[in-house]
Amino acid sequence: MAQKKLDSRQNKGHMKGHYWTRVKLERVASYLPLFTETMKGAYPTIYIDAFAGTGKVDLSSRKKTSRKVFFNFPSLIDGSARRALQVAPQFDKYIFIDNNLAMCAKLRALLEEEEFQDLRHAATVINDDANAYVRRRCKKIDWTQRRAVLFLDPRGLQVEWTTLEEVGRTGAIDVWYLFPIDAVNRLLRRDGHIATANRDRLDLLFGSRNWYETFYKTVTRRCFFGRGTKTVKTATDWRMISRY
């Protein structure tokens, strides 16, 4: 019982993870040293984590299937920020962004750890809206003289298409975007009656309103009183949303 209480205190305040969290973090972490090694001596490098969290991810409060997968693993694992700081060769600059003040405080505490003392001067923690900050940085930096990796792992539908457009204009940023396809699919109601706030959020996510015409169609059907029209969802699986 005492150990469970201790684990609960240690895990408090960290981002929650799912059964696939470990896999996605390991894939990104395996890519980063290849990037820094390739760019070494050619360009100064920047790592940008737009939804950085605290440096740790809590896997303790998951469904039974998740606990079964991680049966003998610790519940608190290294998040993207900590893994990026551990990369060798190192990045020349690290930018960690989060709009949560408490998480930013934990990130700053992370940089005070002895393991990362040599990187304190190279790392910046930003408490801001990720979209606004990334767009500003993309416009200010001379990208003919820099190269970067941008990691986008939002907690929902926060990433806006205009942000991706601004990133694309640099021609110098590698992007890892963990797209929230399950959250999108949940908003796409079968009857097409989507609340205005949710429509507006999907507009920002997709950068256009034509997603509705792509994912829905109006069909005419016979009924007892004659013919009637009905809106039908055509995006019946994740592959269609992914292609869009």
C-alpha cells in the first residue's frame, strides 16, 4: 500500500500515456541522433517540442489491456523532452513549449538536474500557445543557416494547419506530427450534426471547411411518405481521414 501511494505522488502532474506511448517515443528518440549526426558541421541544429509536458509520462492509469502490455515496466517513463536532451550528438539549441505553467516549472527543474547541467545554456522553456510561438519563430529565424526537428504530439486537436504551412515555408524543419485521428473520428458524428465549436476546431485543424463535403454526403431514400434526404458519414474508417 505504501509503495502504491509513493508511486501516485511521483506520477502526479505528468502527462498521461497510452499503451503505444512508449513505442512512439522510442521511434522519435531513435531518429534524433541520426539527424544531429547528419547535420553535424553543416548546420546549427534546433530541437523544438511544441507540447513538451514535464519530461516524464505517466502510464499508471491505463486500461487492463495497457497494464497487461507493460506488466513488468515502470509506470513513469522518460518523455520526449528528456529523451531529446539525452541525444548524442547534441542539438545546439532546445526549445520546449507548453501552455501549462506547472509543466513548464517541471521542465525548468529538469534542466537543473546534474545530468543536463551542460545543456542549461542551450535549452529554453516557453510558456505560450504552441501554434503562435512556432509561427513567430519560423518567421524570425534565418533558415538558410539553421536546421531543426519539430515534434508535435498534441493532447487533442490543438495543432492548426496554418502552423504547418508556416513550418513548410522554412524548407528546413523535419516534422514529426502525431496526428489525433481518433479524436477527429469521434467528432465526426454519423448524423453529420456537429456542434459549431467542434466544426470551428476541425476547420483550424484541416485548414479548410471542405472536410465536411469529403466526409459526408446527402442521399435520397424512399420512405413510407415518399422520398427523403439524409446526411450520411462516408469517413467510415481511419484510413480515409488519414489520406485526407
